[in-house]
Amino acid sequence: MLMDPSIYSIRKSFLLPLGLIVLLSSILLITALVLQLPKAKAIILGIFLLPALVLFAESSLRRVRVTKQGIEVSKLLRNKQMAYADLTAIDTIQVRKRAFISLSSEKDFIILSNSYAQFGELLRQLVELAPETAVSDETRQLASNPTQKCSDVFSAWLAVVVLVLIIMAQFNNVF
């Protein structure tokens, strides 16, 4: 049985390129302002940077804490807790390699995705600690054979490459 709380966070393999996207987008925005490029370009870069920054902050701060008593999810500016005794259902929704786990009680719900590092271990702990009647068969199957999601990491690295190419092209036009 679980003794100490287990803490799960979003995979570093996703956070690293996402952080680089924020950094490179900031460099592009600063460069556009310093070089006095058209304001529309700076506005578009700012519009792109803002959601990337929010996503990075949200993903970096997201934590799931599993204890003997229940689960706590910490996100940017908010926390949710749910005791195992209150759980009425743990269901799974899977679309290709993307998996979502829904933990429901009569008053609240929590949704977790397989974006967390060690998702399989997180899921196995939930199945072990939750009331047996609350866990769906699909959730038990997923716990025994968790899916690995890598398309988000690939997409983030692709965005990094595109941003590097844009920065190189911008500096080639200046010099």
C-alpha cells in the first residue's frame, strides 16, 4: 500500500520544448520591436506568445498528489481535492494514444490525461486505492497497459524548429 504521497507532474519531454517556444517567441517579439517591424507583426507575435506562456505556466505548475486518503490536483491559481471514499466512478476515455481519466463524485469531478510523467503508475495507484466498485473495466485495462502519448512532444519540437528558422530568416534580412 502507498505510504508517502506520490506527486506526478507533466512530462519534462513536453515542458522543455514548450519553454523553448515561449523563449523563442519572446526573442522574436523583442526583435520585431527593436527593429521597428510593422506593428501588425508584433501584435501577431504577442497574440501567439500569450497562450503559449499561459500553457507553459499551467503545465509547469500542474501537480497530482496521490495519498492514502485521496487525490489532490494543483493547477495555476486553483486546487481540487477528492477523497477516495467520495468517488462514485473512475472512467476512461481513449482517443488513439490520448487517454483521459475521469474521477467522479456526487459533487465534483477531476479529469486527468496521460500527459503526466509516469501516467501508468498514477493510474495503477488510483485503481489500487479507489473503491473497487467505482473503477470501470476500461480503466483497469488501461492501468494494466497504459498508452504513451508522444504527438504533443513532436508538435512542440516542430514548433521550436519553425521558430528557429523564422529567427534565422529575420536576422538574415537584417544583416
